[in-house]
Amino acid sequence: MSDRIVLHDMRFMGRHGVHEREQLEAQPFGVDVELLLNLQPAGVDDDLAKTVDYGSVFEVCRQIVESTSFRLIEALAEALAHEILAEFRVPEVGVRVRKLEPPIDGTLAYAGVEVWRRRSDGGR
């Protein structure tokens, strides 16, 4: 399927990392989400009920990033993908998580992971 809703470069403050300081002090994270679904019914009928409200997806992402704590950004990406698939009628989701200030001694724009997950029931 080639139709998708894209939420690009959402920014949140979170406490994720293996170092104690990362667990205590919030740091910036960037999150991208791609929802794969058939957008034709919503586009033809101009009907929000036939698509996914991206404002609601944004709030789910904010809640998870800002109120939970993971040691690995891989675990954060999994939690985001799992919750999006559980909350919204989409067959597939892609999630990118970027740690914007990684604790690395050197110049680096970000460290990140990307996961793609599918619903086992096909999005129903």
C-alpha cells in the first residue's frame, strides 16, 4: 500500500537512556510516524471518520515519550509502534526515534532507530 499519513519531526522531552543522567534529566527527542492505510475513502468523501486523526496520534506519541522511561530508544520505538497499532485502525506503522543530544564525545546530529510493524489482523 502506498497511501500514508506522515507526522514528521515531532519534538518531545523525555528521559530515555542507559546513563543515570539520561534517566533523571529530560532531553530532546525527535519522532516520525508513518501510518500506512487506504486514504481513498476519506479523500473521496472528505470524511475524518474514514481516516486517522493525526492530532490523536501526536498525543499518543507525546504521552509515551514524556511519561515513560526506557533505557534503549529501540524500546521506545517498539512502545510507540505497539500503542499506535492498538489505538488506531492502521495495518502498518513506521516509527523513527531520534535522540537529538546523544551522550557521545564528538559531533553528531542525532542517533536514531527506525522500526516497521504490521497488525496481525490486517488492520481491523
